[in-house]
Amino acid sequence: MLFSAITLLRCECGEVHPAALTFKPDRARFVCANCLGRERGAREAVCARCGKIEPIHNHHVRGRDVSEDTVEWCINCHQKYHRGRSVQAIEKRKN
């Protein structure tokens, strides 16, 4: 079965952000965290960040070590946020 590069670099739902995608060899394609969460039966609600109804993860607003305050973000938004922060931290250490 042949896929174009564009088909391979996105989830069937249309998600294309690299931080949200995971390659699944058994499917020979990328799948986003929201689709994987939905398959696991994760609770769904409106994401406070993107506004879509998706599988939810409680994000600690100021970090779990500092506060118990959380907001409901979809799993994709949560991964995008944290992977973006880790890239920023690496860049700061280089400078």
C-alpha cells in the first residue's frame, strides 16, 4: 500500500501538529493523541484551549508542584503545549 508523505504525516482526523502525532507501526501511519485517547475510552468535554469536544486531560495551570488548579485541555493541546515548552527550555540553555 502506497501513501503520500502528506497522508503519512497526519492523523485520519486531520491533525498535523508533530507534537500531537505518534507513529503506529501496526497501522503504518501516524495517529494523534486525541484519537488514541478516544480509543481508550477517555472522557470527552470541551477543550478550554481549542474549543473542540475531544478527550480531555486536566492541565495544571501553574504546575502540579505549585498548585492544584487545573483546566480541561484536550490531549493534543496538552501535548503541543508541553512539547513546545521543552523545546523553548532547550533553546534557552543553549544561549
